[in-house]
Amino acid sequence: MDISRITSQHEGTKEIVLLLDKLVGGSKYLHLHDTPIIDIILLKAMLAWDREQDAGLEQQFTMFSKSILYDLYQVTHFKVSFRVNESESIHWDCISQTFEEFKQDSKNNRKKLKKCDCFKDNPTPQNSCNCLKIEYIDKRSLLSNDAISLLLARHVFNRRVLNLLGLPLPARQTVYSLSSSLIEHP
């Protein structure tokens, strides 16, 4: 998906798109109805950006970020496993690691060289290689979608963006701002 129109206007969007790309492994792996999940998330974010065109660049960036934050929970609907050998598999935990980190761990844990490489630029076709298994599971969690998105937010947003979105920083009850810091430390 070409998002350069937006990333050329605001450096923060470029960083978010790159981090989102790392979280989901680009457009090659996680697909919902033959559409990469990153494209679905970014299309909604681009629409949010365009809706705020008259409100100014900072408001556009805020709405772009909120849209991505709102849709992050969808990443947890994918079950990804990598077969290391006949009796051992590694499963991706998207809360604790990005897909890129999972790929690297999977390559490092491979016991022996296989003929297939599921993580190449042109992956081995699934009919001849079954070491990487990706399934979409429409599951429901005890956590709300918002809570799941907040758990995933650390992979995509830096502290400045989280503060802009009104989210508290780690180990803080309120959003960090100059006025709250003056009250806490007179």
C-alpha cells in the first residue's frame, strides 16, 4: 500500500508505519481474506488522516495514530507457529515480540538446515513446505479489544505519541504533562 503521501508530510507517521510493519511482518504473512492485515489497518488510518484535513497536521497525526491503536487487537487473531523439527514448534506471542523478532528467533532455533525457507523474500510455496503455519482464528478474549490494543501499542508507538493520545506512561497514573509534573514536584 502506498502511504508515502502521508509519511512525506509527517515524520511520525513514517516511524509508526515502520514499527507496524515490524510487528506484523510486512504484507507477506498475516492475511485476512487475501488482504494483508497491515493494509487493512493502514487504509483505515489513511481515511482517518484525510477526514481531519481541515483541522491541521497535528490533529491528522493524532487521528491517524488513534485509528491504528484501535485496530491493533486484530493482530492477536492470528495463530502463527514454526516447526523447528518433527517434535518441536515455536509459537508467536505477539504481545511479547514482533513478527520480525519471531522470524529471527525461529531461524536461530532451527535444528538443522531444511530445503525450505519460509522467511525468504520469495517464500517456498506452502504445498512443498510446512514449517510455517499461519491461521486466522476469530477468537474472543477475556480482555477487551481496547486493552489488547494497549498491550500491543508499545511495539508501534513511542512515548511521545502515547502521550499525544492521552495514554499514561509506564508506572504513572496520569498522563505526563508540564502541569502534572509541577504539582508532583513543587
